[in-house]
Amino acid sequence: MTLKTEFTEYVKNALHIPLVGIAPPDDFPPDDLERISFVVKTFARATPLSGGNDTVLTPRDFLPEAQSVIITGYPAYMGEVAGFEACREKLLGRGEPSHVTVPLLLDSAEKGGKIVEFFTGRGFQCFSLVGGQFPIKLLASQCGVGFYGKNAIIQHPDFGSWISLAAYVTDAELEPDTPLAGTCGSCELCLAACPTGALFAPYRCDLTRCLDFHLGHNKNIIPISIREKSSNLMGEGCTACRDICPANRRLKPIEGFRPPPE
């Protein structure tokens, strides 16, 4: 059994993470780098959490000896998010359930630690990669974990676009996986459903018009036009493009975790 086969079976059977792919630790193509750089610079200007760092990080920035990048995907659909009218009576705000369900977050962190330990316990180096400056979605689209939908979110035939992604870099040499073939066809429902027009073209999202960006990350002045569209969203939680997506219509909520009603 190869190291990759052993690892893949461990992730799927022991950790119950259904999606895992291996990408090479190469630098990013110029076109992708330009697009990613705009996003990173926008985040750096918007939130102190970035520390003002607007550098796009590559796998070898984390680990010079990097041989492989691991991307995992875990189903994150937790049921329909309550709408504005349903929350109005108790003056409740809304957020994406997977971001506020503490047991789920702790479970994800524990599984991430076990992935790192799988390699360090065998004498390799392995580090978790945090999104933002590192483009996890891009690599997920390259290694079979999913493909870009027209809403600029990674989706998978079995789990729609409700997928929680994680990334790791290691000096263990693992055979790269191939991209997953998939398409939205002629469907553009998500573009029409976007409340601010942030999805201005298929597969393209204008971050400066995105509700999730402004409410979840922008600590500066939020444009009036964004505030008018935000209803009772608090932080990341706009699900309009996923609610309308046909790929998500038959999803069942993940078992074992329930978001806090408050």
C-alpha cells in the first residue's frame, strides 16, 4: 500500500472526511496570481486580522521543502438558514451555521490535527494552511475535490456547494490527483439571485460588492448600498447563491451537529 493510499483511506474511513485530493506545490500561473492578488490586497486594506499583509502565499512559502498540498472537503450543509421575517420577532441576526456551531468547529480542528499527526508521526513535516493569503479554492479545483460553480464557490456532484475546505502542505511526496470534471451548464440562477450584483459574470465575484466580505471582514466604512441589502445578516451568512443553486436542492443536513438557534 502506498503512502497516498494509506492516507486517503485514513481520511475517508477513520476521519469520515469524504473529499481529499493532492495538488503539486507549484507556484500559481500569472492569470490566477493577478486575480488572487486583488483579493488579498482588498482583504489587507479591510481588516486588521490580515496585519496589512497583501502578499499571496505559495506552498513553499510555508514549507520550502514542500512536495505535496493536501485539500480536504467536508459537507457543511446544516439546513435552511432562517430568513429575515422568521428572525424579526426575537430581533435575531443571521450567520452561516457552520461558522457559529462550536462543536462542529472543534471537530474540524481535531480532524485537522490528526491529519498533521499522520505525517509527523511518520517523520515528515506537515502544516495546516489558512485561507486568505493562500488560495484554497483554486487548489481544490485542481485536485478533484470539486469544481468552480458560476457563483465562484467550489461545488461537488454529491455535496453541492456546501463544502468546508481545508489545506495542508507536507514534504511527503504524494501523487497529484486530476481535476474533477463538472459544469453548471446554462444555469445562471445564482447570478440573478445575488442581492448586490457581486456575481457580475459566470465564475466571477466582485469582492467589493459581496455581502459576506463586507459583513464578515470589512472593518472600515461599509457602503450604504451594502447596508441596504444586508437585512439581519451578522458576519458571513449570505446564502442567496447557494439557496437558489439546483445542485443544493437535494442536500440533507449533516448529522450530529445543530446550529445554536440564538
